[in-house]
Amino acid sequence: MNQILPLKEVREQLSDLVSKVAYADQKVVITKFGKPVAAIVTFNDYEKLINPTKRFSKNEWEKGFTLMDKARANTSKYPKQEVEQAIKKAINEVRQSKRVKSRS
């Protein structure tokens, strides 16, 4: 469960909020003048944001690099800019399809 609180309330309840985040797997979004400006998350969640290797198991991480190596080998005969454009296009298409699905 996520909580959205203004900074003033966070100051008043900080100890309780830290406990809820640490032990109840709650996340807190802090607002200032009605806009989100920060968040309180578990240290584990923070580590996953900072260090991408922590988001995946060792096997998943290695599999991803194996796939990247295969893609690099298969595209080495094409100009780098063409490959980058094709990748950007594919990423945009996937993102667009996800946006359409989330709206419906």
C-alpha cells in the first residue's frame, strides 16, 4: 500500500512512517505544495534502483548479456546508427502498445 503525504505530515510522523516502510512493506510519497518530490522506500527497493544487478537473479543477469552478445554479433554487419534507430523504433512501438493497453 502506498501513502501520499505532505512534507509537514511526514515531519510529524517520520518515526511511524519509517517503521511502516521497513516492516509493513509500505511506500510513502512525499509532496510539497501538492507535487510529489520524494519517496520513502525500503533499503532493498533503494538498492534495486541504484544497482541493476540486484533486480535480477545471477542467471537472469547472465542470460540478458548472452542475448545482448548474440544481438551484437548478428548486427555487426550493419551501420551502428541503423541498429540504434531500429532499436529505438522497437522500444517506442512497445511503449506505445503498453500505453494503449493501460488506457483501456
